[in-house]
Amino acid sequence: MPHDTHRQVSIALGDRSYDISIDAGLLSLGSAWQGLPRAATALIVTNDTVGPLYAADLQRSLAAHYPKVLTLSLPDGEAYKTWETLQSIFDVLLQNACDRKTVLFALGGGVVGDITGFAAACYMRGVPFVQVPTTLLAQVDSSVGGKTAINHPIGKNMIGAFYQPERVVCDLHTLQSLPARELSAGLAEVIKYGPIADMAFFDWIETNLDALLQRDPQALAYAVQRSCEIKAHVVGQDERESGLRAILNFGHTFGHAIEAGLGFGEWLHGEAVGCGMVMAAQLSHRLGLVDAAFTERLTALIVRAGLPTVGPDLGSEAYLHHMRVDKKAEAGDIRFVLIDPPGTAVVRGAPDALVAEVVQACCR
């Protein structure tokens, strides 16, 4: 593992290709913002938690490239990933007569990135945007790959678009200010990459988890780099999730059901995914795809990361109901990302009775 924290990963998507820059201190580094589309106006979209910490640094950096830099601060939390919040972005753009060259900068976690990207996809039928993720979860997952969306009360991320950013800029310094709960939530998305694609990376996470929890810059740099490399490889082959890309949703079918069942924002997304991975591993085991030792090993790592492994007792019918509106469902049939064998993921169905058994075993 290199001793400096500078990393770069490329997403190969033809004329929509872009780079992911990873390093400490990028927000204040002028060269991090060179070569982006030129415009009269830039809009930083952030939230009430991240804005006071980092918006001024980004505004100073962008002022060298854009004559006018606006900032909009949204309320913080998954509960605000709504039409109303999306409209507030359009309000600012229209009130300031922003044209179709205006560049949006998403400064925050997954909610800010998703909603800003969706606003960019829609405003004047598409304006450029840049992801500036400030949480571990956003740096290793949601900022990469062009998925943008808002939530509907019935289902998470059900209204959105595939719309790629111009660049992703991951400043590792921002991870130092993350609450411990948010850091753990991000680790869920790091951990998932091992079982679906790279068990050597899983071994590395097990060995280096304490360093990650202590926010060691070298460990964080490698975790972000390797996660982005795996996601870049998958997205490069299947941008619009017609097949392979669905494996990135390991743990998410159960996890989204937890989020929807409890009400968005009750559990953090990464907490729901962590618990969802335990449930998906249990389902894989009950289908004979993995042995008990693997499910125990994965569960132990998720516990060490500070994540829940026991789901809320919503009842198996509620879980099945929420999972039927999952985006992977086909004609009402639930599709799960399962492990077969460790290091490889498959997307397939499972009998409702078996899913109900897993829910009953994993929830209380």
C-alpha cells in the first residue's frame, strides 16, 4: 500500500468517462478544480451539517474558475430526499437566471449527491455537475456511477435518472469530522465489495478495520481507492444496471425494506445495508450457496464495524411487501443479490417461505 494518500481511479464510459480524485486536502487545492466545464455560475448544493464545515473552502477554490458561486444549504437527512427539496434547488437556479452551462457541485453525503445529480439531470434537460462527497459512504459508493434519485414514500430511490458527473473529488480530510455512526455506515459499503468481487480485499478489511475506525489516512485512502476501482469496473460494463451492476446492491434489498418499513432516516442507509448483508448471507446459506463459516465471518466483521446485525421486527409480510417494490424486482418477483461462492455475486429469486424464515431468524 503506497505511503501517500493520493489516488486516482477512472470510470470508462466513452464520452461520459471521468476521473475520481482521492487525497487529503483537495477542497483547498486549486488544481483539483481545473479542466471542468466553463460557466458564468456555479452552484454548491450542501446541507446544514456539512455546509458550515466545508462550503467556504470550496467556494474559495471555485471562485478562481467561476465569476459567480452560489451556495444552497438543504436540511440534513434521508427524510429530506423529496420532491420539495428538489424544487428548492430549481428555485435557486431559476431565481438566479442560471443557464444550461451552470455547473452544480454536490458537497455532502449520499443524499446531497443523489438529489443534486437528479437536479442536474433535469434542469434545462441536463447541466454539468461534480460530486464532492464528504462521507465515507458517498466516497466509496453513492458518488460514483451516475445514479441519481429522490425517494418516494413507498420506495427508496424510485424516482431518478442515470446521469454521470464530470468528476468526483474525494477529500479524505472530510472523513475526520464524520460522526462515528456515519463512519460505520460507510464501512458497510466498503465491506460489501469483498463478498461480491474481491475476497483478498475482504481479508484486508478484516486486518485493517481498527485502522479504518481510527481514521488512519493511509487505510482510508486504500479503502476508498479499492472500493472505487471495483465499482468502476462494474459500472464500466453495465452503466444502467441491466445485469451485472445489480451485484453492487448486496444487502440492499433487505436494507431498503428496513429503511422503508421504519420510515426513511430512522436507520442510516449503511446501517440498513450492514444488517441486510447479514440477511442476504443467511439466505445464501439456506440456499446452499455458502457455508455457515462464511456467514459467521461476515457477521463478525459487520459487528466489529459497529453496525447492527439484527433487523427490526416489521413482520415477514412487511419485508416481502417492501421488497416487491425494489427496483430489481421483476413482475413482482423479488430478486436478491446472493453470494455464490464468496468473492462472486449472483442475482436470483428465492421462495417467499425461505425469505420469511431468514426474516424471522434475523429480526426481533
